Amino acid sequence: MEFASGVAENVLGRLASYAAEEVCLAWGAQHELKKLNKTLLAIKLVLQDAEKKQMQNPLITHWLGNLKDVCNDAEDVLDEFEFQKLRLKLLINDRWSVKGKVHQFFSRWNPVVFNFKIGHKIKEIRESLVEIDDEKRKFSLNQITELADDYRVPQRVHDTRRETDSLPEAYVVGRDGDRKQIINHLLNDTRSFGNENVSVISIIGLGGSGKTTLAKMVYNDNVVEENFEMRLWICVSDKFDIHTLVKGIIAETKKECDYGSLNLMKKGLQEILRGKKFLLVLDDVWDTESTGFTVQKWDELISLLHVGAKGSKIIVTTRSELVGSLVHPIQMHSLKCLSHENSMILFKKNAFYEGEEQHYQHLIEIGENIVKKCGGVPLALVTLGSMLRSKRERRDWLRVKDDEIWSMSGNDNIMVALKLSYNALPPHLKSCFAFCSLYPKDYVFNSKDIVPLWMAQGYLKSSRENEDFEETGIDCIRLFCSKSLFQLEMDLKTIIAFKIHDLLHDLAISMAGVEYSTVNCRPSSAFEKVRHMSITANDLPGDEARVLEFILQLEKLRTILNVDGDARISNQYFLTTCISRFKYMRALDVHGSTLEELPSSIGNLSHLRYLNLKDNTKLRKLPTFICKLLNLQFLSLEGCEALEELPNGIGNLINLRFLYITTQQMYLPKGVFRHLTLLQTLSISSCKNLKSLGKEMEYLTDLRQLVIGSCENLESLPPNMKNLTALHTLAIGNCKKLELMRSGEGINGLISFIVGTSDLEALPNWLQESVDTLQSMAIGESDNLTALPEWLQNLTLLEQLVIVGCPKLSALPQGMHCLTALKELRIQGCPELRKRCRRETGEEWSKIKHVPKIVLDDSDDD
């Protein structure tokens, strides 16, 4: 319960806010709340000491868990206050009460009854806090009136060199010999097991030793690329499942295949690979009991792959020597830990900015001792180095070196290093990190999905009024990446994808504790404390009218997440039971299900902030009562292609920040955007009948991201786009009738522009209005695009240029060398242009040789 202080801070902040005080006065509960506030303030003074001492005393951990549980209860009560305030706002404002529809929704509410019930709840919470306050005395905890420096990490850094702006590039030390050995075996070793065409190389090493990094170095090597017709990469982790593996390999080939059954997929895979010389990487194979690797599963998989041409290779990375030997490798490569010399090089590279270390010899001396504790494991060195990158005080480095956690860990110094980095996070970021434990290992997170979920739980903090919480969330992700707690996968400036190393995922599960019931760890007791749950296909009852027993034991659930691509909620009983039982739900994700309708009772979830109905392809209608969800911040109807219309009262959802729409309507409901003034992300996709977006979009003055895709009858963007002054991301794709060259006029200040599946022959000139702001541009599947404009050289802030699937594009503008801020150039599916951009030999090379990272198709040319 390391982040109990974060929840306590949330409650204290809300109690102290003007909004909370105003509501308290309205309902006469101010006296009880003031006493609650006083008790919680007394407990807060010892929290920092308690969180430090809990490692030595499990009773303190239990005490912190009880405190956090009561604080969560207090948050739920304060939520009810806030909801009544929103409800009153709608009732007393005449302009909302069109034809009495709003009044009709809320007329049953009785303020006297509400006041009595809430007063009773507050009294119970205060009494529980008094017991917790009394109990703390037996732990001899010290009062600390000021937070440590680590806890005062600002959400946004206004220094000239922001930590989140300069993520350290992946830096590999001491592995060149390993790389050369493996490449030699790939290209020159003709041995095989039996007389088969496909042979295996296994890479074995400790968790965090760099097995995946080494495999990527080999995979992306130019010589390796030239020697294999196909290169395929699959993350396996703890689930070695034939169906999943076959499906994943087919997806990697980017070939068409019938996914109807496993047998059909097997036949399809063999047809794709037959006679092809391929390289397949199976990364992070586990020997986990029941779900992991077995000889039988391996034999079934390898029998499918022997249709490849002679010389095809498979690389298996694993922590297990047993797995490494059972795959019958021609070579078992044991990856050793780094020498002390190489460890110091890697540590300093992450702990200091370029050229900075020479000024801090006194810190390097302390660093020598820290490095010895890391045992030559790259992940530990990178994580601790990244954590200390922003620390220049001697006491901060000594605190890490002398932390008592080293002596309590036994021999597991890798997890100690990761835990120290976690401990240095402010409380709200600890909550963000722990929330990621709900997802399976090797999951690819996307900022547009995870940030709204963090928002729904109240984890994102800001000291600035009217903060863009989506930008704040992306800053959090960048901060995690800068500390090497997240691994950056893709960065489009306003959208980020990342992964979490499996050891850090283990840490997240450990820190999450009993509050989280995840696909990786189901609690066996303390069900009353579970607040968040992720589900998979195994947790769902199919068409049976029942709910699994462990779900029925939960009482205060806030989150239900579907994190399994194969999970389908197909019966109404399961959803209806969850909605009626979990009245404190904040996030409900039932995407990809086969629901035909939602129960009207969903309107009773007054705490709900996140509702994901994406890809419910049979959903035809939404209940009118969905418009009662006044706290809703995120609503996704994307891919609900059978949805006939949006409810007319959807404009009542005045707290919406993210709205994803798919509908069969020709026109959106009148007034839908007029009152959604907090909307920051709007996506309109697969609306095949939609002809117009209407004129009311001009009211969306806070809109940051606009995505329009597969709206085949949409002819133009709305007029007065110039009024969308906050817009920084515009993405448009597969809108055949959309006249993009003219209808975007007036748009300016873009940071990111994405266009895909278009008939464009040239880029629209109105993009020049963003010449001083544009940082990322992606152009995809534009068959008629023959040239990029010469004015491209004026985009002096452009950092990223992605060009995919433009076969007629054969050259880059002459002024490409003027793009001095360009950090990444990615060219895929452009055969002629790719050829002309080859390193040193291509005709276009002189224009782009200054770019640090150049990716041509799947190869890394930096």
C-alpha cells in the first residue's frame, strides 16, 4: 500500500476545495466533514514514515491498506456530493431543460433523503478514521510536516531542459561480440535438428540482462535483413498458446488469411511460409506451469514452420535453460552480465546528459558503489541511472547507495533497483504505475486509451487551472519513459505507445496489492478491498445466465477492464448484474462484445467516468438514460456500426472530454456539440451515411484532437474551423468524397497532422498555416501522391516525418536538409523512394543524412 498517501491527499484536496465547501453548505454536512478533515490531517503527518517502515513491519502495511480503503470510501461519498451539484446545475438552468427532458430524468431525487443517507455515510467513515488514527500510536511513527523532495516532483517542468523532452535513447554497451556471434550462426551455420529446413538459436539470460535488446540488434541488422525474405517478431511471455502464436505470426506477415478456425489458420500460415527463407523471433518464452512452454506445444508449432526454405532460422529468448535446450537449438547462447567497466559506461550514459559527467566526479565515486550493487544487469543500471538523471545533490545519490532495502533483498538486487526507482515517484504516479498491472505482460499501451482511464480514477494532478489533462497524462508517460520504467514504442508527439518490461510488470503487480484483481493475480481474500478488475475470455460465462463466483464477492469495484482481444461479453445477465451490483463503478470497458442493447440501469452509475463500447457491432440503440451519466468523461462508440442513432440528450454529458462516434445517421443530433465545451478529443469514424458534421463544432473551443475516418459520404469539414483554436492534432483517412485541399482552410497551430488512404496528389496548402508549430506529419496509403511540396523545408520544428504506402513518390524535396529539427524519418511501402534513400548509396541520401533515426521499411538505419 505504498501509495496510500496519494489517496489521502486526494481526499484532503477535495475537502479543502471551494467546490466541496459549497456543496457541504448546501446539504448541512459541513460539520461532519470538518471533523473528518481534521482526523485525516493528523494521520497524514505520519504517512511518509509509515510507508518507509512498512518493509520491516507487515502490520504497518495492513494499517496503510485499511487507511487507503477508508479514503476510497470517502472519495465515493464526495463523488455523490459532486454529482448532486451537477444535477442541480442542469435542473436550474433553463437552457438545458428543453421540453422538460432533463427534469424528467432527475425528478425522483429527494434532497432530504439524500442528506440523511450521506450524513450517515460520512459519520461511518469518520468513525473508521478515528480507529485508524488511534491504531497508529502503536507503531511509533514519526511526524513529518514537509514532504521529501521526491514527493514534490512537478507535473510540468518549466526548466529550459525539461526531463520529459529529452528521453535518453536506447544505448547498448558490451554486446557487440554477442551480436556478431549470433549473426554468424544465422548466416553461416547450416546445421539443423534432423534434416529439417528450419533451425533454432536460443538466447538465455537473467531477466533484465538484455536478451530482447540483443535479439533486436540482430533482427535489425542490414546484413540479416538482406539474407531473409521474411522477418517476423512475436512476443510470447508467459502464455505459450498455439492459437495465439499462429494468429500472431500470420499478422506479422501482413498477408491475407482465413481466421475462421485454428486448422484454417495453420493451413494459411504454411501457405504463406512455404518456400520462403524466414527469420522468426520468439521473444521471452516462459516455462510457466499450465500456460507456458511445453515440448508438445513446441513440436506442434515447429511442425508448421518446417515448410520454410532451407536456412530459415528461429531465435528463442528465454530466462529458462530448460526451455533453451528443449527447442533443440543448433546454438545455445548464454548472455552474461556486463563487466564493471561496461556497467559504469551504461550507468553514466543514463545518469548524465551529454558532456555533463566531468563536472560531477564526486557523484561518479558514489555511482561506483551503486553500480556494484546492480550486478552487471543492464535493466537495473539503466533504471537507477535514469532515476538519478535529475539528481545532482550528493545526499540524493548517497540515499540510493545506503538505502536499507539493499540489505533486505537477499540476492535479488535487480528488483531492489527497480523498487528504488518506483519509490522515488510522487504518490499519484505510483497509482498510475500500479494501474498498469491490470494488463497482461507485453501489452502495448496507447496514451489515448490509458490516459482517460487514469483520469477516471483521479490520478492525474496539476497545479494549473484548466489544465489539459490529456497532455498532463502524456507528460506522465514521458516521465516514466525518461526513468526507464516504460519502454517507448511509438511517439507521434500527441499520441504515445509504450510497453513495460516484464520485471517492471511484476513490480507493478506487487505494488498494486489486494486492491487490484488482475489477469495475472486474483486475490484469495480481502475481496471487500478490491477496487479494480481486468477480465479475459476465461472469466466470462459465455451465453449462460451466470456470473463467476469471485466477481460476486466484490463489493466496491470501480473498474472493469476487458484486456483480452478474444473476450466477448455475449449475455445481458452478466452486464446487468455488474451494473446493479457495482454502483461505484468509474470505468467500464466492454469493448469487442456482442451486446445488442445496454440495460437502462446503466443510468444509475452516477460515478461512471469511462464507458468503452468500442466494436460492439450488434449494438443498435443506446438507452436514453445513458444521458444521466453527468460525470462521464470518456465515451467510445467507435466501431458500433449497427448503431442507428445517438440519443438526443447526449449533449447533457457536460463533462465529456473524449468522444468516439460511429453511427448510421446522415446528420448528428442538433445541439450535440453546443454544450460539450470541455471536449478535447473527437473521433468520427465508419459513419457511412454521414454527410455533414454540422455547424456547431465551432463551440468546441477546447478541442485538441479531431479524427475523421472512413466516412465515405462526408464531403467537407465544418465551416469556421478557424474557431477551433486549441486544435493541435488532425487525422483524416479514407474519406473518398472529402475535399481536403479546400475544406481545411483556416486551420492553424497544428502539432501533428496525419492523412491516410486518400486520393491526394499533393499536400494541402493550408498546412502552411502551421509552419511554426508542426512537429509530426504522417502520410499513409496515398497512391496518387507524386511529390512533397518544396514549402516542406519551412517546417523548421518538424521532428518526425512518416511516409507509408505512397508507391508513386520517388523523391524528397530539395530543401530537406533545412529540416534541422528532424529526428526521425520513416519510409515504408514506397519502393522507389526507399531505394533512393539507402544509406550512402541512394540518390536522396545527401538530403537526409543529418537525420539521427532513419527507418526504411522494417529496418533501422540509424
